[in-house]
Amino acid sequence: MQRTPTHYELLNVARDASPDQIKRAYRKLAQKLHPDRNSDPYASDMMGIVNASHDVLADTAKRAAYDAQLVAEEQKAREEAARRRQVQAVRGRAVHVYASASMADTAAAGSAQTASAGPRRPAQSGPSAKSSVPRSPGGKRKSLLRWASLFVIFCAAGAWMGYDPGAGKSFVPSEPPPVAQTWVKPAPLPEPVEEAATPVKLVDPAEPECQVPDLDPMGAPWPKKAGYVSDMPVLRDNGWSQITIDNTAGGSAVYAKVTDAVGRKAFRHAFIPGGSAFTFAKMDAGLYLLKYKMLDTGCAFASGRILMEETPMGSQIKSSVYKLTLRKLQSRNVPFSRLKEDQF
């Protein structure tokens, strides 16, 4: 049966790796497998597996529990291998005893027949040469004894194989068994009590729980100021159009990205803290989609399609300017829809 790789093997680190080594290995894999940089259709699945392994090994308590589970599984495998070797040895001894008993019984039966036959008669030719020799009752008894011995040996071997010396004892664990989880959902955030002057957060209590990202897409801490995410691509930057996200009235930082019209390929990535705004400048003409995630709740949304046009007017070019004010989402004045985690 194929063995499942451990979290250490998935991150390509040793069992005794330090937290810094685990962090560096995770960032290296994140840069390699990020869907915006890797065109492999399985890159996003591998990225999810790497994220789950990092969540376990980056947390001290989860890593200790996972190490204890690995030790318990290795000990169980060693005990099972030793048990199989003992069973094979018992079977070999049973066959050896049976073979020895058969050879001894055969030799004894031959000697008894020779002694009871007396002197040999001269050979006769013709039909009368064949004569039947009566079988002694002692040979039958020895044959039955041999088969009875074989039956007793195999019954004893089967009883020994199924015997459990601790079957009559109640199992009382000395400590709770370690449990390692590859994925742990964050606890639901309590609903804040907002005053009239506090902006309403974009969270619907009836909707399912969202996932809050602790790090940026490259595995680094989120920045303090508004701007593009470090080490992420900045594409479609030869035009004159622009998209502005106004988060001055928002109470949460936002991770936003501009994608193609179907939301598959991302061209720009930006971090916008609460109380500030950011502009995706020099955008090429085309059809885009804007996605963003609230970093206090982890909930993601997507806008309707945004058409950016550029029209020559004499010596100048008339370009498109699109502005999104996040506060407008409270009254649903703009066509935004909720996204699942794998759709963001």
C-alpha cells in the first residue's frame, strides 16, 4: 500500500527543522506554485496542500501533536512487522515437526514389516508370483497417531496466533491520544456592536463563515500602507485608464485584484487599509473584473464586468475612469456578488 507523505516531506524539510527553515521552505513553494505564476492546472490544488501542511507545522501545539502521531504510527508499524515475523516462525516450526514425525513413523513401520515377514521366499514367475501381504494393525495405529499429532499441532498454533494476553483487561489510556488535523477552520468572529457613526461591515450573519488570510499571497505579512503586493505581477500597464478603490469609509483592510472578464487570470494585486484609497493606474483598454476580500472577516466579493475604453480625440485620448466606493455596498447600490474561497 502506498505511504502517505508527511507534512515535512510536502514542504521538503527535515523532522527537526526550525520555524525559520519551515517558513523559508513554504515561501519558496508558494512562489513556485501560486496560480498567478504557475500555469499548471494542478498548481492551485498543490498550493492548497502546501498551505495545509504549513498551517500544521507553523503552529507549535499542532506540530507537537502531529509529531506524537507520527511516532505512534511508526511504533505500531514496527510492532505489526514483529508480529508477522513471529507468525511465520511458528508456521515454519510446525512444518518441521510434522516432517520429522512423518520420517520417524515411516522408518519404524518399515522395520516392523521386515521383522514380521521372516525369511524371503524365492521369487515365482507367472500369475502366481503376485501375493498380497497383510497389513499389520500396528501400522494403522501409528498412521492415526501421526495424523492426530498433526491436528493437535495446527490447533495449538492457531490458538497461539489468536491469543491476546490483554483481552480481559479494560483499556485505560495514560493520556489522550494526539490528534493532528491538516485543516482547522478559524472560530467564528463575534459580531461587533457598532454605533450609528461606525461604518457597517460587509458581513452577513446568515452567510457561511469565511477564511481570514494571515499572510499575503507570497507568504509575507501584510504591509502597513496601501500599494501593490510585493513580488506579485503588474500586467496590462500600457494604457491610460484607471480603476480607483475608495476604502476611506471602510473599517477593514482590503486585498483587491483586477482580473480578466471571467475572473481566471489576475493582472494586478493591491493592499488597501481602512481609511485610504488606491488606484490601479495605466490600465489597458478591455473588459475586467474586480475581486476583493475583507481582511477582518475573510469574505470575498466580485464586481460586475468593468469596460475600460480609450478613444482618440485629436491630439488627446479619452480614457475610462472607474471608481468603487466600498461603503456603497451597504445599500447594494452596485452589482457585487459573494464569492466562495475557491472562486476568489
